[in-house]
Amino acid sequence: MGAGFVIGVVGVLILSHAAYSTIQYRSLLKITDEEFSGPPINVVMELIAGLVLCMWAAVTVPGKFLSILPHSDENRVVSLPANLDFMIFNHRGKAFPLDMDVKLK
């Protein structure tokens, strides 16, 4: 686990806490019979901080990049065996008519 992954988890936890705080604030407003005009400023700051942390983690924790060169050793295509177990002939395509006389203009 790298630092970027840990920062991403912290960002998700901050976003979860902001959501919980907003729900708690709305229930407090229902008890006091006040209108909800928006979340408090501390929840908005929490949302911004959590968003920044999650975006930073998403940018810094990439997956494994593969080579796009066709003759590279890392770019080998894994093929399935040539048996008929993976072929499906009973599908929804048989509901369409075989004679398709559609002309494009």
C-alpha cells in the first residue's frame, strides 16, 4: 500500500464524515423547525478537502500501463482454447428477422 492509496482512503473517510454531518445537521433543523438552506461552512470545507484528496489519489495511483507497440513482449494477447464450450448460439439475435432490406440514404 502506497501513500497515494492511504490518502485516497482518508479522502473517502472525510467525504463520508461530511455526508454524516450533513444528515445530522438536517435532522437538527427538523427538530428546531428551521428551513434547510445549505450545509454549514465546515461541512463544505470538509467536502472540498475530501474531494481534493480523492482526486490527488486518483491521479497518483495509476494502474499498470501496457505497451502499445505490437511486437512488444509485454503485449501478448491471451486467447481462449479453440473448443466450442465458449461459443453461444442461443441468444436474442435470433428474434430479429433474417431478411433485412434496409436502405440507407
